[in-house]
Amino acid sequence: MSKNVQIVLTVDADSLYQMSNPSQEEIDTYATLSDDNDGLSENGKVQDFLSNVYLGRNVEWIGSTTDNGYSVAIDRIVYDFDVNDPNDKCFLEDDISIMGSGGCNSKVVATIKDQQEMAKTLNIYKIEFSIHYNNVAKSYLIDPKLIANP
């Protein structure tokens, strides 16, 4: 059942935005991920959220919040190479860094390489996102995972 997958980053934007210098743990606490393909985190932590994606198909990342006056933008997706693994390969077609569409409602769309050797490989990547409020943006980073399926 190969299909495009949409990953949604939902942020408690008001709480996170008001913090002056949040730690990675605090950022992870105020951010949750979900997708439309049964993605999950066994322990509830955003850095362990795993999305099943498909060779040759698109992945779209969008930001979301329920806080009035705030918007969450996905600014960039960056592949996180394992420097200790010489066989580590990025399975995104669009290179190791994919820029968002821009603005306070930015999203990122990328294509998974249609190469059989990418199947069942685990890719760790970073989501660079920003919270926009009163024309001022603050940037953050989270570090979830993707697994490619044929």
C-alpha cells in the first residue's frame, strides 16, 4: 500500500514561544508528531517518533497549533548523517537539506528515492521549525526518524 505520507508537527506554541532559552528536552515536551500512516513513538518522545514512508513517494511536513495568533512553520528538513557509518545514505531525492516553502505557514515536501536498497533503512533527520507571533519568529529543532518501505 504505497502512498504519499503527511507528517504533522503540532506545537504548544504559546508555551514554547514564551520561554527565553528552552532546552532540547523542553522543546521536545511541547512538540508532538503524528502522520496519516500509523506513525508512532513507543515511548511518547518526539525524537523516537517513526514514520513509515514509501520508495518513490512524497513526504509532506506541516506545522500546526491550536493557539490563537500563533503559526508553526516547517522551515527545513535536514538529513542527520551517521558519521560512524560509512554506508549511511540519505534516502530523500532532494538532497540532504530541503528548504520549506517559506513564510509563517511554510511546509516541506520531499520525495523518497525509488531505490530498492533504501527499503527497510532507518533515516534520522532533523526538523527545523519556527513559531511566528506578532511578526516575530523563533526557531527550534527536533530529531525524529523515517523508515523506507518498498
